[in-house]
Amino acid sequence: MTCAGALQIVEAIAAGDLEVSEDVRTHFETCPLCASALASARRIEAALEARPTLQAPADFTQTVLRRIRQERWRSEERVDRVFNVAIVLAVLLVIGSLAALTNVGAVLAGAGSVWGLLASVSGQALDAAAPTFITYIAAAGLLMSALGMWWWAERRLSL
């Protein structure tokens, strides 16, 4: 038995919660530091046992249980509110979807006009970017070759 191990179980021995084996008893008899710690722990236990035990108020259990029920009720109310809002949003989404399905022609016309607008804008953007597109390809090639050389040099240095 070491002092570190003995000091870890001093409080349990003083409280009577732990049976003492022969090697532990021998250590406490031969080690003044551990014996002193055990004596201090026993004095503290005796002082604690000498103090009068305070009694809880008569309605303590009922008060605590009532508070727990109130907190649980509040928590469940919050969850119910969030759930109800989610249900309302889902119902509105379903109603909106059904309304859109019943008016398929208008939905398709709107989608077609958006598609036409996107095609027009992207065509204009491509025409404007075409002269500089080659420059971007060249810059990307230079960047990739520089990164490749850096990787190769770092790999060679680490070997």
C-alpha cells in the first residue's frame, strides 16, 4: 500500500464505509502521515455525528414535487407551442401547394418566364465574359502549375 492509495480511502475508513485489510492497517500503523490523516478524518466524522440532525419542513416533499410538476408543465407547454406552430406552417404549405397544383397553367407560365429571363441574362453574361475567359483559363493554369511545383519541392525536402 502506498501513501497515495491510503490517502484516497482515508475518508471511507473514518466513516466506517470500508473494511480495512491487513496491508492497509499495517500501512496506517507504520506511516505517520497517513495515520495523522486518518486521525483527522475520524475527528471530523465524530464532530459531524455530534451535531444535531436538521429536519426538513413537513411540506418539503410536497413543495418540491409541486415545483417539479410546474416546471415539467411549462416545458411541455413550450414544446406544444412549437409543435403547433410547425403544424400550422405545414398545413399552410400543403394548402399553398394544392392551390398551385390547381392553377398549373399559371405556375408553368411563371416558370417559363423565369427560365427565359435566366437564359437571356446568362447569354449576355457569357458574351461579355468571352474575351476574358481565355485569361481566366491561363491564370488557373499558372496557379495549378505553381501549386504543383510547390508540392513537389515540399515533398522532396521532407524526404
